[in-house]
Amino acid sequence: MLKRYLLAPGPTPVPPEVLLAMARPMIHHRAPEFDPIFAEVRAGLQWLYQTRSDVLMLASSGTGGMEGSVSNFLSPGDKALYVNSGKFGERWGKICKTFGIHATEIKVEWGHAVDPQQVADALKTDPSIKAVYVQASETSTGVSHDVKALGEIVKGYENTILVVDAITALGVFDIKTDAWGLDVVITGSQKALMMPPGMAFVSVSDKAWAAADKAKNGAFYFNFKKERENQAKNQTAFTPAVSLIIGLQEALKIMKAEGLENMFARQGRLARATREGVQAAGLNLFPKESPSDALTAVCAPDGIDGQAIYKNLRVQYGMTAAGGQDHLKGKIFRLSHMGYADSFDVIAALAATEMVLKGLGHPIKLGSGVGKAQEILMVQK
Ligand SMILES: *Cc1c(COP(=O)(O)O)cnc(C)c1O
């Protein structure tokens, strides 16, 4: 037997309370018992998002929320700007292209964060840009972007909205949707929300609703205006992911019991222990700046294939982490610590990483990274 550990940056582990809630017999989404559940989850999402705006719930993976955030706010021929610092930033460009949007790319070298001044300059040069698309945490490189600074910049443009893919950020570190002027914030169920895959969430500011009113909407299923009307009445336009919404009610209870501050502190502590642990083991972090607290991207040591590390973690020790994507394939591996994670997930990940590397012939002192993490994670009385 091999006990399984899920250390991938999505899907992430789901707490037993959430799994049990989802195992309850099916209820009908138009029946009265669904109403209070939906209402509680709506309010809980506003709490998590730190917003007074509606947070729409969609039955799709996170990308559905991204797609809807292009199709609902822009019309074919409109101009947009997007930050491409990795696999998910690149996706903004592909979605814009699909909907006939003229999107200008700010290309950022993988492992780096965008310089907000570049966004400021681009908007100054062309104030007709209707939307700026960015990731709060670029999962392919493990780097976070300063969306607070971007909010400050975009606020100054009446007809430009800021759309933030916070799929590996919301619930991991502080994202103040309203206070920072983030017009549209997207997340998915299977990352920090401690849920299985299958739902996307999108908050929409008044400024973004105004943009939606002007846009020639090409969306049928991901029609945000139609969803807003329905969800205000605790309904959805189409059949919702009933079991997932019931699971989310439970996940939000767990998050509320911990509180936002404590949750961000825990996630930050796990991230720091992982980062310092891998470095104490003699490895290098991939991010050159602003590492995301959601996951840690680690460079494979010279002469060792990153894919072999990823594969051996899984095959030898039952740990599913992640490798690198595109040109980073074989060069890095990624350990997630977002969502339902604690000290011993990090310690297990570091211990297994050390064992795999030693097994691959890399000179590593067993326990070097683990010891460092233990120092950071020890409860200080
Ligand atoms: C996981 C993820 C997504 C969405 O991916 P789906 O597979 O559609 O859920 C988008 N952006 C980021 C940054 C992600 O980590």
C-alpha cells in the first residue's frame, strides 16, 4: 500500500467535513431547502472576497470564469491589455483572441513579477484600453503580482476595468477586492477553497457591470447579467453544482472559524517554511522575486531531471506534486501548500523531496530542509 498525498497546485486536498457534506442525498435546486444554503454561501463568498459586490457562482473550472470575464465585459474589436508571465497569463491572450479582442501583451520573463509602471505606461499611451487582465498568483512560475498597485493605476481610468485571476491567491493571501479597486476577481473551487474541481467564482464591481451593459455580449452559458438576476434570488440560470455548493457551505464554515487573518498567516508560514526548507537543503527557488504563498516552484539541481523528481515523488512515496510546464518542463518542480494544508504537509513534502533527490544521486544531507522547516513551524509558547 502507498498512502497518497496531494501536493499539486490544484486540485488540492478536501477536508473530511466537506466530503461528508457532499455525500448527503441530492436535493433539488428549485426546492425551498436550497435557498438558505445558497444565501449562506453567497454571503460567505463576499466575506472571503472582502467585497460588497455580487460574487457569481458558475458551474465550470476556473477557466470558465476567465472566459466569462472576457466575453461579458468586452465587444469584438475592443482593446485589452494582459500580463503574460507564464502559462495562465498566456491564457488571457488566447481567450481574448477567441472573442475578437485586440489584446496587447505585456510579456514578463517567467519567474518575474510585472512592473506596475509598465501597465501605467501602456494605459497612458492608449486610454481606450477597456480591460487589464492579470494573475494575482501565476501558478506556472510560483510568482505573485502586485494587484494592489495595479488597482491604484486602473482606478484612474473611468472606462477601464481590472480583471484579476486570483485562482491561487484568494484564500491564500490578502486580496482586498473593494478596497484595492479590483473590478473582477476570479477564483476556482479546487485550489485554496479546499473543494473538488467544478466551480468558478467571479466578483463584479459596479464599474464592471457598467462595462457589461455596454458590451455586445456573446455569452449564452456564462452570461453574467442573467446570473446576477437569478443569483440575487438564490437561484442560478442553469442547474448549479448542487453538491459542490453544499460542500462550499462547509468549507466556508471552516474558513470562518479560522478567520481571514489567521488563514493568511498560516498559509504564509507554510510557504516560508517550504521556501526556507528547500533552500536549506541546497536547492534554489525558481521565482526571482515575489514568490506566491500558494506554492513553491523549485529549480531541479544541475544534472537532475525535474520530471524525475516529480515522478519519483509520486511513484516511490505516493506524493503528487507538479512538474514544470512548457520550457520549464524538467527544469523545475512545484510543491503546493495552499488550502487544506498544515505543518506536516510541508514537512512530508520536504522529507520526500530530500529522499527522492538522494535516491537520484544528488548529494543532499537528509533532514537539512526538514530541520529548517521544523524551526519555522514549531509552536512558540
Ligand atoms: C488553476 C488555475 C486556473 C484555472 O484552471 P482550470 O483548470 O480551468 O480550473 C487559472 N489560473 C490560475 C492561475 C490557476 O492556477
